[in-house]
Amino acid sequence: MFTDDIESSHLVIHRLAYLLRLRNIQRGLTTRSMIIDLLDFKIWKTTTDIANEVPVTAATVAYHLRNMEKEDIVVHHPKGKGWKFTPIHQTKLPEFLMKKKSRRKKKG
């Protein structure tokens, strides 16, 4: 999914698996990478759904999801329906160009 992944002994560690607020040990990086592989931008996935597909408990999955949420990597559904990637906050090119034009000083 992401191009800045690091391959370590046949295991791909996603760049999003590295967190600023935690010590990034191999086991945590591996678990977060497996979780990231299962997430989507549109479809909500429950902690249980994710835990059924990775070799860790639902509590461990929830721990990693909460830590990724603190760093704006994932978002939790307000009614508890699951998790998904945080939307990427990007401006469409025409909007960006319009904003850039309005920043220029007018001569006169």
C-alpha cells in the first residue's frame, strides 16, 4: 500500500508503523505493519475482525490502534463500528492554485 516500506528479513515494515510516542521495537513494528495491511480508507474494520487475521490478541490490536490514533494514522468510528485510516488532508490542485494566486500582492 505504501511505497516507503522497509523490508527486514522477509517482513515488510510500513513507514506508518514507526510511532513518535513509543519505543519502536521489532515486535511492535511487525504487529502494526500487519494491522496497517488490513486497514482501508473507506471500510471500517473492528478490532475483532483485525485480531482474527493477525497472530495477536484483540487487546494487543486495540493497544496498537489507540497508539496509531494518537498519531493521526487511524481514526475510530464515533459509534464504535471500527477503525480505518485517517483521511489524507490534501487540497485539490485547482483550489491550491487559487489560494496561491490570492496570496500575491496586488500592484497598485
